[in-house]
Amino acid sequence: MDKRRKDKAGNSHLFETDSPFSEPVEIPLQDSIDLHPFQPKDIPSVVEEYLEQCKQAGLREVRLIHGKGRGVQRNVVQALLERHPAVDSFHDAPLEAGSWGATIVILKK
């Protein structure tokens, strides 16, 4: 979506917003979420909101798919999980569910 803004000299310029969407996009709640489509800077807020929604919906176990790569997103996600009040425990997913490319989270009741 293009918008116009003026520079200090008063000239009008077109620029693109960060998001191609004019409103928030709702994602149907499931017992897993793939974090690949999100910008790395947005991962903590996406995970926090996802966990809150899962807890409210009564889900007890969820899977966060962060990918393998060099483990950067895994570390970010698991550091967040260590201090999140809704998290009872977490561990790497079993081999058939993504191994260390995904994290299984057990939420508190």
C-alpha cells in the first residue's frame, strides 16, 4: 500500500508501508504455528500472542515451528518460553514432528 509524505522541503513522495495489509490478519487457531512467514523481529510478539490465544482456547500442548537453520530463532523462542508465565515446560519436537526445528510447549492449566 503506497502512502504519501512530505520531506523537510515540502516535496511529496510516495513510500510503501511495512505491511501489505491495511488491517491485522487473523490466523485460525491450531495446535501448531509455523513461524517462517513472520519477520524475525516480530517472532516474540507472535509467539506471546499465540500462547495467550491457545491458553484461552484450552489447548494444553502446542508446537512452534521455527526451523533448524543456525538455531537463532530456536534460541529466541526458547528464551521467551523460559520466562513466559503460561508455559509449564517445553522441549524439542520428536523426529517426526520437526526435531530441533520445532519446539513442543506444554501450557499450564
